[in-house]
Amino acid sequence: MLKDFVQLSPGDTVIQNGANSAVGQAVHQLCRAWGINSIGIVRDRPEIAELKQMLQCLGATEILTETEIRTSDIFKSGKLKKPRLAFNCVGGKSATEVSRHLTTAA
């Protein structure tokens, strides 16, 4: 999937919801191996700090909750490039939020 829709280069960014799913975890690992930044979105939960740490150990560049992504300035601050690719495995408002952050640049 990472190579099917857009040509990604080291330093590019991918965003996904359901980042703690088995597929989401694999995406983080592949992104790390290929030098691609991966932003993962997860649902709010009591043990969020532990989940974020685990996903970052697997390779996620940044993990945000569905609430945090709505107010995050991670892309405006220049910390990361806007994502060139998004993966949705949740749907609804989460999918809308993920797609809102995609770059419009070619």
C-alpha cells in the first residue's frame, strides 16, 4: 500500500488512523525502515501514554489521539511535512480529519 498510490521519498510523511491495529503497526515499521515519517492517530483511552510509547518504539514518528489531531499544529510548525499519503481504517470523523491534513502539492 505504501508504494501503490504515490511515490514516497525519505523525509515524506504518511498519516493513518487506527494506528495501533496490526496493519497500522506494520505501516510504522516499514516507514521507519524506508526513512518515511509516520503519523498515527488513535482513539482516546486511559492507557494512552503506554500505547504512544509502544507505537513510537515500532517506528511511529508521532502518535496523536483523535482529539489531539484536531488542534495539533504539527504541520504548520514545520516539524513535519504535510502527509502525501493517508490510510483510513476507521471511517467517519476520523477519516475526515486524516484527509484534512493531506498536502495538495504534487
